[in-house]
Amino acid sequence: MDPRCDAYPLLTAKDYPAPAVFEPANLLREARRQRNLPDIAVPTVGLLDPDGDIVRHLAASGHGRIHPGWACYHTQMWTVDLDGIEIGVVGMAVGAPFAVLVAEQLAASGAELILSITSAGQIAAVQELPCFVLIEKALRDEGTSVHYQPPGRWSRLDAELQRRLVGAFDHLAEPVSRGASWTTDAPYRETACAIEAAQQDNIVCVEMEAAGLYAYAAARNQSVVCFAHITNTMATEGADFEKGADNGAHDALALARAAAAALL
């Protein structure tokens, strides 16, 4: 009997240095052909907006425009000029598998810096909600990261990017702290046991994308920075999930602009 038959498949048949057979450029090429799209590079900065609040704001306010060459089958890209820095925003990329899929396509389309600003649940005591956290490391309680990096406990923000972001957010209206997150694939399985374990690891918040995105960044030598927008206590007490004016779009765009300015 093949010993792999009862093995957990997520941890088997991995060849980390090997190239993938299915590359994002191949999909983008075929999407352009089928949809008759022009081959136009996306902005240098790509922003993942899992909640979709930023793209909804750009559409409703008239401040953004649809990128005519974004060839993703699943999403639209809205572009916006933030005081001279153009950013391409892709909404609804929820969870590490989808976020990394879009990140791969962003890089293949010309993006050199990818930012992610995702809603997160509070684990440790933080300043008054809502607040932002620059995720310095993410607990790999998901599956995507294992396809890019050998098994391990944490995915980490690149040290040079981390250094260049020191002081970049001091002028922002909403505070930005630094800390660790817990990336989960199953938000409705955040049990008391799992939360207690995260607290013992000094984890600040729980989200769904960062561990996969940082593992992808390390494997592909890409620049990726993940932020958590802590907005809730998992709806366990009182009003929750409040982001402020226009669902936090202004604060999130200001954060993205500050990060881009520090890193470009």
C-alpha cells in the first residue's frame, strides 16, 4: 500500500524550487484574448481590499476609474490617484487562496508593490477600535502558505520593507501599531481554545490573508505589506464592525498612500 494514501495531502508532493505548470501570465494572456482586452500594465502599487469598501467608495464617489486592461476573470480593478501616486485597487479578494491568486496576477501585470488592508478581529488589548496594525508576522493557520514555503509556524514581513516603514504612519489620523496576526481559513471556527493559544503567542488580531501573502512574497521575491484594520471583537459585545466615515475608505487610502510613499 502506498504510504501516502493516508497522509495529509497538504503536506505531501511539494517541490518548492520547481516552477509551476500553470503560471498567472498564461491565464492573463488567455483572458485578454477571450475578452479582447488591451495589454496595459497595471499601476506600480496594487491594493487588495477584501471587504470591498474601498472599491465601493471609489465607484460611488467618482474618484476612481475601471482599469481597462485588468484581465482577472474574477475581479475588477479600480484605479485612483492619491496625491501623485496611482494605486490599483482590487476588491473582494477574501481569504489567503484568493488573495494570493490576485497578488500573483497583479505582479504578472506590472505591480511592483502589493498592499493588503483587511478587516480583523481583536485578540489582544489594543487602542480604541477601529485601529490599524502593520502585520510583522502571521501565524500560518491556513493552507495556502504551505504551497509556497515549507511548513513552519510564521510567515513574516520582509525585514527591509519593515525597516523602511518606520515612522511612515506617524502623521495619520487613525493610529497604526505593529504586531502579529493569526491567519485562519475558518473564521467561524475561532474557538475559545484557539483564541487562548493566539493570546499566548502575543497575537494582536485574527484575519484571513497575511500568512499566505507573506509566504508568496518570500517564495516569489515580491514586495508585499499586509495591514489589519481591527474593527471588531467577533460581534461578542455591543456594536461591532464599525470603520468610520464611508466605511473607513478614507483612512485606508491614506494608509495605502503613506506606505507607498515610504516604499517606492
